[in-house]
Amino acid sequence: MTGKLERLKEILGEVADLNRAGAVLAWDQETFMPPGGVENRADQLTTLERISHSRFASDEVGVLLDAADGDVAQLPFDSDDASLVRVTRRDYEQARKLPLDLVGEIARAGTIARPVWQKAREEANFSLFAPYLERNVELNRRVADALGYKKRPYDALLDRTEPGLSTDQLEEIFTELKQAIVPLVADVARNADAVDDSVLHRGFDPDVQVRYALELVTKLGYDIERGRQDLSTHPFTIPFGPGDVRITTRVSREFFNECLFGSIHEAGHAMYYQGVGKSLDRTPLWDGASPGVHESQSRLWENMVGRSAAFWRHFYPSLRRAFPEALKGVDEEQFFRAVNKSYPSLIRVEADEVTYNLHILMRFELENEMLEGSLKVRDLPEAWNARVKEYLGIEVPNDSVGVLQDIHWSWVDFAVFPGYTLGNLIGAQLMEKIRGEMPDLDGQIERGEFGPLLKWLQGRVYQHGRKFTPNELMERATGKPVSAEPWIAYVREKFGALYGAKAGR
Amino acid sequence: MTGKLERLKEILGEVADLNRAGAVLAWDQETFMPPGGVENRADQLTTLERISHSRFASDEVGVLLDAADGDVAQLPFDSDDASLVRVTRRDYEQARKLPLDLVGEIARAGTIARPVWQKAREEANFSLFAPYLERNVELNRRVADALGYKKRPYDALLDRTEPGLSTDQLEEIFTELKQAIVPLVADVARNADAVDDSVLHRGFDPDVQVRYALELVTKLGYDIERGRQDLSTHPFTIPFGPGDVRITTRVSREFFNECLFGSIHEAGHAMYYQGVGKSLDRTPLWDGASPGVHESQSRLWENMVGRSAAFWRHFYPSLRRAFPEALKGVDEEQFFRAVNKSYPSLIRVEADEVTYNLHILMRFELENEMLEGSLKVRDLPEAWNARVKEYLGIEVPNDSVGVLQDIHWSWVDFAVFPGYTLGNLIGAQLMEKIRGEMPDLDGQIERGEFGPLLKWLQGRVYQHGRKFTPNELMERATGKPVSAEPWIAYVREKFGALYGAKAGR
């Protein structure tokens, strides 16, 4: 390695340290910070971000990248150093393409729009928020223009979050999903009584829930020597490096799913971080491949493992010992069915496995239409409600539980939602491959042996960090680019069995 | 204010943010960080320190300080801006005088010496540690030479921690203390049976202790909306800005004093920070005047308030309700006497109010003798043991509980110990003044009214932050520079009464 590459890594290491320090501060803010700390913390985070950005987007990094290109030209595509230079250059070019005043405008617009969105949601009054959303759409357009795109403005935004995926490719995937899922949702709705989930609302001691959840995720493979679990309003996973990846959860006495499945979801993210190759530490490669690939791991562990019959054959006895009163008279089969209850609902974050992607699909469509000008912001509520009716078969009573429900559009960033659906699809695609190579997977899960599954995922996905784009990673791991088929097959089989439905076929 | 002063404040604000971010990381490391996080955290802290130092000690700050001198020349000495430029210049010149390679050598020497000191202490084998201490003495000499001094090398080191105080002045103070305290200690030791502290070892529920301690310190005035209390191995106070000043405590079932008096001690530091003027936020003035003045507040609240008879007349009833079993048959007078038990002991951190300063005195003497070459490091254990015998009247059985007990000499920094004694003296000097102005202080304390005392301290001490040197501050607050007399009078009276001793006179 030449001195140039060394120097590049030094700077990238400092940038990583600054970002991780910011992450510790953000974690503290969500968990333990007293109310008086808000103002000081905002100053601290702003300073860390400004210094980190100015170090990374500096002329020096550009010069070093140019010099490093030659150094890595002969190295294999997947080597640490070649990947480092390739991915860092992508980040660098994106960072340099955005004019600083646009970055500032975006930060300000988000800060101003957020309380307005909050008020509009409280009052179910979209017209309050509309001018701010118009401004955000306009800023998204300017970001797309600054970054550049060949075909559609959404491509530019998507390339920041899910590099290598195009809007057209996503549209194809979503069309396939729509055709398969809309009829399945209708089938399930017709047979709604087939699953009774009242047991989940019987009342579960919160302290016991939190303790049980943490013990369970450590059994899955979350390494608590390199992490910890705390409580926060919204669960999240946050990494400060390979040695310290933390999760949070929340807990409700009245609804069992929140804590346990929240913890498994976050532990999925956390195990991904904990499995990234140590040689990538303190570089831009020490992260997940993309938000979508990251979400594949939270979803895989939460739903495909944590909501499987084999999983509950293993854990139900201990769960019953932990909650003898609440689970009286309920057997493992009933419990497994309860945690898989599916029904069309208004709120994305409460949606089940079957309906979830339809919530994302409509947001993806609406973002594109606004960005391309075919949908005016003032017409958004009408379009929203029509799509809920079409896809989920339900009426939206007011905008609070409709178009105003998500915080995302109060930020400027579009193209964040697709990651959630990509996560579901990628998880299923990996799982199809895993089942092919590990035919006894259910047996292992039933015996509480999660090591082989984790090892497979570490070897094929986690260790590579951010070396590959989602499609590159999936080609390597499964032989195919990202595809909707495995997930469609998975939900048809699982929910067909649960609901005795024709599974939309 | 000119653009230059504005720009200076901008840079100082960034430096403050970086240092505070480092403080959050350090707090986390001592409270919640999982064991695996050590390595990543070291990288993060090193990066933050390096950037903070290079911003502060930059040529630009020097140029801005020169430009700002003219701006503040007409302002009053105690104005925010004049104080800012004056104190920042002092810090800046010290930072610039130390060559970067010396700073690096010091950091490395400390890192290398610490585990050796630990092993030497475990094995009670001073000869293991001696070469490292020799090196540390040598580095202290080089620091003193780099900083410069008129008379004695210790002056240079002392000026960094307690600006304006000279080694000669301290020597005078310590001589006065020695003459007054050595006979008092002997008196107290002869009447040791006058105070029985067995009640403190009866067993106190740890959770109740921690809860009680936090409730108590909020009654004293620690603002929990701008702070919190957690557990750590060694109690400490750490500020992240006026809105967030945290304390930690520790708890022992077998020894009551640790948690409660630890919490009051730290709350004293914390109330100081919480009272610094908000206009000084994000500048080098947002801090205590010096470690010694800071310690005056922890000691004042812990000992002069928290170990007073009036204090326990107020709190004992609620303490008894919290620990009905442990405190059965013990009245408030017995309890007040128990928490004031005095006896000569080997270990500094366990020493009581009377004997504590003698531990500091001998360390101050020995540091000076090593620095000036009149004491060789190899002869240190002998000198140590002789001084313990002379001042405290006891024998040192081995170096683990003797010369190897403190971590401080494994760091390079000398001249830290005197701050502990200065704290005791300054606390008593302030208290003398307060009692003169507030004759009903004991009545207020007995009624649980701590507001007037806190307000006095805020007005005369806390709000000024780091504007004044210890002597300047004491001149303003009490009309006199730092002096030993009030403290000597205080312990003579208090312990004379407790032990019926002649109080060393």
C-alpha cells in the first residue's frame, strides 16, 4: 500500500470516528439524556457533522482517491482496498455534487417542516402541511438535478440509498407484488376469523418482557459483550464500531408484539453490523450494503425466523414459564397463529407481513408522481385515499391516519420507503437459498440451534459490509439479482396455510 | 463586537462542542459501554482530542487573540469578553508552549506506566514501578522547563491547574496546616472511643440508598431536569453544557457513607457547573475556576453541610423511614457523630475530614522533592513511610497501602493533589463568610431550606465560571486570598466538640 492510500485511510478513519461519536450522542439523546440537554446536544451534533463533512468532501480526499486508483487497479474487485476506493469514490462524488447551500436549505427545510407536519397530523389538516411538502418536493427535484440521472429523477435519489437499482426495476418489482398481493389480502380479509390474536392483548409484565426479549436475542446470536439493549420511544439499532452495536426496544403491557418482535427486528440489524469484517473497520465499507439489505436482516430474523412455527416450538415453553397467567390455556400452535394475524390496516408501522409492502408500493408511486409532476401536492390526499381503497380495500377516515401518518415527507429525502420492501424481498430470496443449502433449517430452529443460519448469513452477507451493491451482493449470495418471486411464494405458502385461503392464485 | 471576536468565539464554540462530545463518550464508557467497546472508543476519543487540540492551538486562534486584545482593552476586567480573551490567551500560550512530541511522549508514558503501576500495587513491589516513575518525574521536569517558571519547577505545573498560586504560597499554607493538624490528629486518636460508627456497617439496601441519595441531592438544589445520576466504579461529575451535568455514585450494602456522601460530593460539583453563567456557554470560561475551587464545592456540600448536626436534624427522620431496620435504636445525634468518625488511616480516599489534608501535604512535599532532585525515586518508599509515621502516627505495612496506593503517579501530571486540600480550605473560607452574612444558616439547613445558601454560592462563585483565578475569586467573595485559618478553626471546633479533645491547641 502506498503512502497515499495510507493517508486516505487515516482521513476516512477520522471521519468514521467523528460519525461514531455523533452516533453515541444520538443514542444518548434517545435513551438517557435529561430534557435540559437538547440545546447543547444540537450544537455538539452540528459541529461533529460539519467537521466530518468538511474532512470527507475535501479537495485532499479527491486527490488521494485519484492517486489510489492506480494502486488498486490490479487488485481483485472484491478485495478490501479495491472496494474501499470504488465505494468511497461513489460517496465522495455524491457529497461533492451537492452544493453546500442546497445542503443547508435542505437541513433548514426539514427543521421548519417537522413541527408543521406534527401540527397538521394532530389536527388532521393537510392544507397546513401542503406548502411545506411542495417545497420539499421542489428540493428533491433540485437534489436529483444536482446528482444527475439518465432517465427519471427518482433514479438519482435511489442511487444514494440503493446503488445500482433503477426506478424502472423497482416499478417492475412493485407491479409483480401488486398483482400477487392485492388478491391475497382480499382472500385473507374474507377469512379473517381463521386467526385469533386476543391472547396478545391479555397483559404482560413489562419488565419480564424486556428481560425475556434480551435473553432471546442473545440466543439468536446477538453478542451482548459487544452491545446492549435499552428502552426508547421508537426502537432502533446504532453501531459505534464492531465492538459496540446497541439496540433499543419499547414495551407495552397491552400488546405483546411490540417488545419481543421489536427486539428481534433490531437484533437482526445488530447481528449484521456485528458480522461486518473487522478489516473494514473505520472505513466507509464498515456498514450494511444498503438500507434495503439491512432491512432484509431485521425482517428475516423477525418474520421468517421469529414468526415461524419451528421458532415457537422451541421458545414457547420458556415463554409460558415467563408469563404463566397471560398464556394460560393457550398452546404453541395458537400462539404461533396469533403472532401472524393479518388484516388490512391504515397505518404502515402496524401492518403485518402480507399487507406491509402495499403501504410501501403506494408511497413509491406517489413520490414518483409528485417528483415527475403528474401529481400536484394539493391532490395528494385524494390520490392517497383512492390507493388505500384499491390496494387494501379500506376507507381512510381522515388525513391523520392517511397521508399525514409518516414523518418521512417532513424530511426532504424521498426514496427512503422502497428500502422497507426491498428488505422483505431480499430476506425471502436469501431464505430460499438457505433452505436449499440447509434442508434441516426448521429442525435446527426447533432445537434452538441458530449458529448455522447466522454463520451462513455472516459468510454470504454480513462480512462484506458495503463492498457490493444490493444486486451484486444478491448475485453472489443467490445467483440472481433482487427479485420478488421468493417473497411472493413465501407469503402465499405461509398465509395460505394460516388462512386456508387460495393464496391469491 | 468585531468580526474577529465573533470568529474567535465560533472556533472556541467548536472546540467546546468537541470536548463535550468527548465527555459524553467518556461518561458512556464508565457507565453503560459494553466490554467490547474499549478499542473503538479509544479511537473515537483520540480523534476528538486531536481535532480539538489542533483547532485550539492553531495559528488562527493566535492571530484572532491578538486582534481581540484591542477590542476588549476598554472593557471591565470582569466583563465576559475581557475575561474570555484573558483566560483563553493563558490556555493558548500553555498549549503552544508544549512541543507536540512531548505531548505525545506524555500520553504514551502514561499508557505504558499504568498497567505496571497496577501490577506493582497488586504485588506490593515498588521496584517494578520505580523506573516508570523516574521517567514520569523526568517528563514533569521537561514540562516545567517548556512552560517556564521564575523560581521552582512546581510553579510551572501548578500554574496550569491553580493559576496564580505559587509553590511558596502553598508551602506556607501546608506548614500552617501541619502545625495545627498533627497535634489534633493525635488528640482525636487518643479519644477514638468517643465516636462509634458501627451503625454505618449494619447493612443498607443498595437500591433504596441510591434512590434516597438522588432525592436528597435534588433537595439540595441539583437540577435533575439538567442532569441524572448513574452508577460507576468511581463516582464522578461530568458536564456536557449548562443543560446536562451528570453525576455518578457507587453503593455498598456494608458501608453507608459511600453512596450518600459520594452523591452529595458529586452534586456539589454539579451544582457549580449548573450555576455557571449561561452567557459563558461554549467558551473556555464555562467551567469551574480551578480544580481546587471545584473541590471546595464538593467538600462544602459533602462535609460542611452534609456532615453537620443541623443537616441530620432535618434529614434523619426520612432516613429512618427509608431504613427502619438498620437504624433501629439509633437517634440523630448518634448518627451525626457516626458519619463524623475520625481516625488516622493509611488510604487517602478513605480518610476523614481531619486527617485528609495530611495525606495531601505529604504528596505535595514528595512531588516537590522528586522534581527538584533532593529525593531519589528509589528512596521514595522510605520517605513515604517515615512521613506517614510522623504525620499520622501509624506504620505502613507494605507499599500497596503506601506509596503505590494512588493512580496519580502513573500519569505524568504532578501538581494535581494540592487541589484536594485547596478545596477544603476554600470551602471553609467561603463558609466563614456565609455564616457572617447569613447568621441563621443552621436554622435554614435544619428546616431543609437550601435555596439561600445555593443562591449565595451561585452569585459569588458559580456564575463567574473560569473568569477569575482562585485568589481573585476569593478576594472578591471573601475579601482575602486563599487562606488556611478558617478551615483550621472549623475542624478544631467541630472535632474538638465531637471528641472532647483540646483540639490541638
